[in-house]
Amino acid sequence: MSEEVVGVVSETISLPYTWTAGPVGVRFLKALKDKKIMGTVCPRCRRVLVPARRFCPRCFVDTTEWVKVSDKGTLKSFTLINYSFTGQPKNPPYLIGMIQLDKADTCFFHFLGGIDLSNIEKACKEVKIGMRVQALWKEKREGKITDIEHFEPITER
Amino acid sequence: MFKKFKGGHMRKVAIVGVAQTNHGENLQQTVRELIYDVTVETLAKTNLAKDDVDTVVASTSDYWQGMGCSNVFHYDAAAGYLKDSTKAEEDGALGFMYAYMRVLSGHFDTALAVSAIKSSEISSISTLTNLYCDPFYQRPIGLGDISSAAIQARLYMHRCGITEEQAAKVSVKSLGNAFYNPYAHRRARITIDDVLKSRVVAHPLKELDCCPASDGACAVLIASEDKAKKITDNPAWIKGVGWSVESYFLGDRDLLDVEALRVAAGKAYGTAGIKDPSRQIDVAEICAPYSFQELLWYEHLGLCGVGEGGKLVDEGVTEMSGALPVNPSGGMLSTNPYTARGLVCIAEAALQLMGKAGEHQVSNVKTTLAHSMHGLAGQLHSVIILSSD
Amino acid sequence: MRKVAVVGIGQTVHGRRKDVSFPDLIYEAVEKALDDTKLTIEEVDAVVSGSMPAPMEGTNAPHLWWADALGARSKPLMRIATCGTTGMSIAHSAYYHVASGLFDVVLAVGAEKMYENDPQAVMATIAEPFFQRKFITGAPVIFSFQCNEYTHRYKLPEERVRQATAMLSVRNHTDALDNPYAHIKIKITLEDVLKSRIIAYPIRFLDVCPISDGACAVIYASEDKAKKITDNPAWIKGVGYAGDEYWMGDSDKVQWASAIIAARRAYKMAGIENPLKQFDVAEVYNPFTYQELIYYECFGFCEKGEACKLVEDGTVMRDGELPCAPSGGVLCTNPIGATALIRVAEAALQTMGKAGKHQIPDVETAFASGMGGLNQLNGVMILGKTP
């Protein structure tokens, strides 16, 4: 039994939050349940923004159209996580990808899967920027970003 | 007309446009979208484009938002994409002060002060305000926003003979005034008795002595003289500002001798040439989340003598019909979007000067006072004097 | 426009400071700054403070807790908090406090006590909870994407970039040995860097900054006051800041708009057209070795894709044409809320000739930068010997 040191206070602060994704966010997340990834279009610069946004951050105007983008895309960057912290979503090692889905002008982030991580140095060499990846959807979907299990490398003709 | 300081002239700066959300509960937009809304509205009202905003100072808070580095979340929502935008945390009034300094410096001609909060996203406000306390001495006692205000109120009753009835008059006035403010959160036609009979939350504070926890956002656009005159026919000129802070530990302070507020008011009055505040100020928007505090702040703002806060409210001086209406908007007892509330007070003080306060417009307004505060029992205070010339 | 200068500096010894509370740490830095300038706290007109998200140390609105330790009682006080750029934003805020004409002497303090909690867990909350938070989890993740992109973009052989970044790591760790305030003081070799554990590929343990406890206090003054307080003020010549949009996947972080624009703004103000020639020292914000290469390009020290050359040629080494981070940099000392302010402090020490063992000879003009957010924010301050 260790003795407590005087003047050293340890506490875990739990502060419950309930955030709303806002009407645009809610619509985007609902679409995930139907295996649809949606973007919104800026009327000025015509970029397709994914995840769907209420307004274009650059032009500062409301987006006007909703479009469906592919669940296939190109890997623009990635990393392999090999460290731990409180509340981490997965136990390391694991891969995260920065993915530009076909038809989207912005990238978004998700797990990369289907790659052998038993030797992480080797795995890092196997993952290539420019690789084509596709979403692996969960069977049971709840309208969360994790309705996609991860993105897997694919070969296309 | 310039103010002189050593080596130069001080620029004249004015508030040229303001916008607020309809403050309330469970607003459906995210904080990011609320900031976008008030920014877009401010630009529309002033007929400006996003590139006319030279710099942005936001005042959100990480704990309140549940996100680290809160301002990154809404950086571009405040027309900030690739702009020099920064954050003065916790109190919209401090964001305003910093925006003012940026324009005064001459490096920027326009600046937007903006804030938003969604109190509804936090299940336990008191758990959050308990976190204002240091982990060693004050936190384990469970002190927070309400309890510290209550201790202050009890002392006020004891030392100055302020009564719960006098404090209740502030609640009646505030919630009643709110009927004439389309942006207000809480409105109610109540009596002193209703306040006295409401549930004791932390003696002597009853439920109706206490602010709500609101969702809301506010934006205030300021501009240097040349720009201001082009943007609007009736700018609200910034005549004097001051802000100051008390010692941290509640026990170190005399909770009734709020030096920080006296110093802040003194600075603002000094620059603005206010020697007799109760005569020279036409309307005041004061940040008083607890009824008793409004009376205490009257005294420190020099609207009455020490210990006379109760007397002022008894005489009806601060009613809409009185000589110095305080909180025609309904104040914080009606609307309390914590980190944004300072900007709301400033916005309301500006609206009065610009003649745009609608149904709660006071007549013949030439000089207004805006006040904000944050921290337990009001640890840090800000005072701004605005005028129509 | 009013001229403003840095007149004094105080830093704590950075590291693991179990011996002091957060306010104690701040008081230590403030006392040192007052000592450095021979000013009394009464002579300070206003105070600007800041740190990383309040949840990092677990107390909300920490400026209120620090009020007494800052000497801010009955003075104007604000808290500036802009993620990793906090220290730079504090520096800018103090500058504008004085430049506004409202104040003549302003105390700027940045501080952090990272050992008090789990910093990555806190930093993971910078990403909103709906789309990004599960994936952008903490600092190394954010920067590792950028690093991989850089290598790929210019089709540089991975080995070459790996070598150059390892050289930067060795440079910083070696230089830190000459800085009495630096946190990490170890002798390392290139081999040590290449063999160190992967943290977030391609970043390895010795490519990345530590977590540190520490505080830095910098006193700013108006021209009149500055000349009375010290014989060699460090004059603020240029200030610049910019931020990208919030969404991390939206912008190019290799040709990094906010970094390029922040520098451009500061350069315009300071009359800098050829940074490599006109700067005598550059305290570049460098928590990750790979990112430093990107910064050399964004700040115009070299052409796009050419940063490795600056390292290979020795240009950015301590005895090179443009010594970068002779203090040991962020790579060896990172109390985040203070870190960018420490860059300004170190740049000031260089122009004032007070950098001791790590003084670069004949510094006329010094560069300092800060970075933060999800690779979103960048700030620059340029200091010079002449007003």
C-alpha cells in the first residue's frame, strides 16, 4: 500500500457533454446509415466539401447543393499510430488515412484496415500515398462516422 | 477629435454593427454555425463583405465547448479564413477590448469581436463552474458560480442591510424588460413574492435570483473613424474602456469591495470624461447573473453610494421609466450565454445609442455603459463607455 | 505607428517541475523578468497570459487562478489561447496592447504544466466529435500526415529526407546542451534517431518534442519607456498571423497557406525581401523534425522541395548562414503555452546579445514563429537591434 504524498492531488475529471452536429451534420450522418457519403457544393468556388458543410470556409457563403460522393477514393497521406493515451479509440498500432473520395474536393480522415501490422516498419512501407481505397461498411449502422469500419486498399483495372 | 497620448494621437473607433442570435435552449446549430450566423448578419447589416473584416477576436472557451482550442473550430466561420484571427478566452468583453486595441494600433481598420456558447450541451453547469476552482483548496469544497455569488450576497445582506426583497426587484425588472427584447431567452411577469417563494438554490439565492444557462452568439464589428463614418450614420463611439482583476482566492478578497470593478470603471470614466456617472450615463447594460450582484455593481460603478444599491432599486431609478435604466434588454437574469454575455451587453449598449433597440429603446440616449464580468463572485470586470459623438 | 520593444525576459528551467504548482511556476518566470529589467510589478501596466486548453491542467479559466502569481491584481488581465500558437498570440497581444497607446509596459506570460495530465488525450479534443475526433488524435498524428505528404510531393527519396531530419534532431539536441533553460539534454547520434521507436509514422521518438513544464515571461514597452529600461531593447519589426480553415483535409499543408501568409505579412512590415540573407538567426517553431523542412520552404528560406539541401549544406546549423533554433528549439523544450513565446524570447536574447553560450555572433535581425491547431494556425514575429 503506497503512502499518499501530501500536496499531490490526483483526480479524473469527467464532464458529460451532449453535442449536436447541427442540421447539416445530422443529414450527413443519417446518410451514412444508407451507405451514402454526402458532400455539399459551394456556389462560388464549386468545390465539393466532404463531410457536408453548411457554408464554404473560404468563400464564406452558404452551400446550396447536396451531392453523393463515392465511397472509393485516393489516399493522400497516412500515418501509423504507435503511442497510447487515455480514451484512445483503438489500441496501437493502427493506421489512419487522409482520403480524397472520388468526386470530393476535400479530404477526410478514417482508419485504414486490411493491412498486416505485425511488423510496423514493413507495414509503413506497404502503405503508399496515391493508393486506391474503399470503405468497408459495418453491417449495423447507427448514423455515426464509425458506420464505416475502415478503408481498405483496392486494386482497380 | 483625437485623444492625445505621449508621442501620438489616439484614433477614434466606433461600433458600427452588431448581431445576436435568438438566445435560448437547445439551439440546433453548432457553435460554429452560430458564429457564422451572427457574422453573416453583421456583414449584411453593415453592407460589408467578408474581406472588409481585417481581423477577428473570438471569445469562446474550451471547457464550455467541450473542445480543445475552441476558436479553431469556428475560425473560418467568423470570416476568418487566412485572416489574422485570435482568441481572448472566456469573456466576450475581453475579446472586444483586444479587438479595440488592434484597431487603435493602426494596424487594422476594422475588427470583429465574436463569441458563441451552447450551455445546453453541458449536462452539469455547476460541475463545470466548480472547475474554476483550484484543485487543492476551493474545488474540494464544491465552490462554483452560484455558491460563490451566494456567499457574496449573504455578506451584502449582513454588512449593508440589503434585503432579499430589494434583490428580488432586480429579477422582476429583468424578466419583465425581456418581453421587449426579441433576442431574450427568459421572459416572465413575476412579483417580488414569486421570487421570494422560489426554491432556495444556495441561500440566500433562490431560483429566480439566478441566471439561466443560455445558448447564444453575438458579434460586434468595430471600425476606425474614416471607415466607421462610411459604414453607418450613427456609429457608437468608444470613449473609454477599463478592465481589471481581483485576487484569486475568495478568502483573500473582500467580496463587497470589488477593487477590480472600481479600477475598471475608473479607467473607462477617466478617458471618457465621466465625472458624475449617475447623471452622465443614460443607459447601462450591466452583467449581473445574480440579482444581488446588480445592486453591488451599481455601487462600484458610482451610480449610487456605498451600501446604497438597495436604495437605488427601491427608488425605481433603474427601471425602464427611471432616470438611469439598467438592463432594458433584460440582462443576464434573462439571457446568459456565459462566454458571449459580455458582447451581448456591449451590443445592447450600442443598439441603444444607434437607436436600434426596438421595443426596449430608451429615449434621448447619448452615452451608454456596458459592463461584463467572469470568475467566481465577479473576479474580472470590464467597463466600456460608448457615446453618439 | 507606435514603436514597441521587448525589454526583458524571464524563463523557468523547463522540464518536469513536480516541485511547484502552476501559479508557482508562473511566479518564477515573472520574478525573473522583473529582475532582468529591474522593474517593480507596480510599473507593469497590463498583463497578457495564456496556455493550452484549460483541460490540460484541469482548471478552467486559469488566468484567474494565476492572477496573483502574475502580479495582475487590480491590473488589466486577459487570457489568450490559440493552441500551439498561444505563445505567439500572447506575444502579438502584448505588442498590440502597447501599440494601441493604452499601455506603456506590458507583461506577457505563457506557461504549461504538461506533466499534470495526459496531453494527447486533451489534444485529441481539438478535433470536433462528429467526424474527425476518432482519427485526428493528438499532435503526432496531425503532423505525421503532413510529413508523409511532403516527401511524396516532391518525389524526394525517403532516405534523403530521413537523413536530413535526423541531422536536425542531432543539431537541436546538441544545441540544447548550451541552453540553461532547455528540458531535454542528451547527447545523440544520427544512428540513435534512425533506430528510435516509431511514434506516428514517419515520426520517431527522437523526431518529436517532449512534453515539458515551464513558463516564460516577456516584458514589452513603448519606445520612450524601452529606452529608459534597457540599453538594447529588441524592437518588434514585423508581426504576422494567419489561419487555414478548420477542416484538416481541406488545405494543402505542404505549400501551407497560413504559414506562407503569416510570414509574408511579417516580412512586409519588417521590410524583409530575402529572409536567408536578412535574418541572422531563426527560432523556427519546430516540434517535429520533418515539419521544420516544410517551414524552411514556406518561410522562403529556400525554394520548394529544396529544404533538405539547407540541412545538408550546413546553412541552418549553428555555424551556418542562418542558424535555426540555436536554443535547442521546440524539439528539446515544449511547455506548449509558453513555447512560441520562448521563440520570441530567444530571438530577443539573440538581438540583445544576452543568449550566453548559445549566442550567435552579430545578430541584427531575428525571426520567431509559432504553430498550432490541426495544422491550422501560424504566427511570426521579427525582432531587430535597431528601432
